[in-house]
Amino acid sequence: MSEDVLDKVRETLVDALGVDDDEVTLEATLIGDLGAESIDFLDISFRLEKAFDIKIPRGELFPENLANADSGFVEDGKVTADGLEQLRTRMPHADIDAFASDPSVSRLSDLFTVGMICKFVESRIG
């Protein structure tokens, strides 16, 4: 992972969320650790586009409706095997294998980490 990418992502999240530099680690989750709310995701995407001069189509970095009950990908509060495959397809930059060990819907927000954003950005600029 490029230090330059991490530094720019860190700066973006510090500006967007009002957190301290040292809180923005690769493992930090946007919602649980950094206090982001869903409304912040659009701002973060916009700031990343400007910082890296890339385009991020809506729903690509932060897919929406992942745990929608109508999707058929959730059963008894857990993401199904089909749902995990869908996540791998829609979020190749996230650590789905780690999530799969306990695919509770309540843990979906744990996929949105600083490291995930860095991997996404690197796939765009590389």
C-alpha cells in the first residue's frame, strides 16, 4: 500500500469527519471507529475524487442496500453464501473473507475501513 495514498486518504477523512490524524489507521472502520454516518459517504467520495482526480460512480465505493431484505442475500440476520459472493463482486477492495467468518448483518459496516478505501483508490489510480 502506497504511503502517498494513505496520507491523502487520511487527510480526506480528517477533513470530512473532523477526526484526529492518529485515529485514521488502516484497520479503522468509518462508522464504528471514526463516527461516520451514511450522509458522510457522499462527502468522502466527492473529496476522494478531488484529491486523486478520479471518478467514483455512486454506489461503487460504498454499495447501497447491501442488506436489503428483498435482495435474498440475507437470512436470519446473516448474509447468505450468495450474498457473500455478491459482496465479493461489488466490493473487491473489501476484506470479505474476514467478514465471512461471522457474516452478521450488524457487522456489514465493518467492511468500510480506511484500508478498504486505500485499496479502492489504488485500483483506480494504478
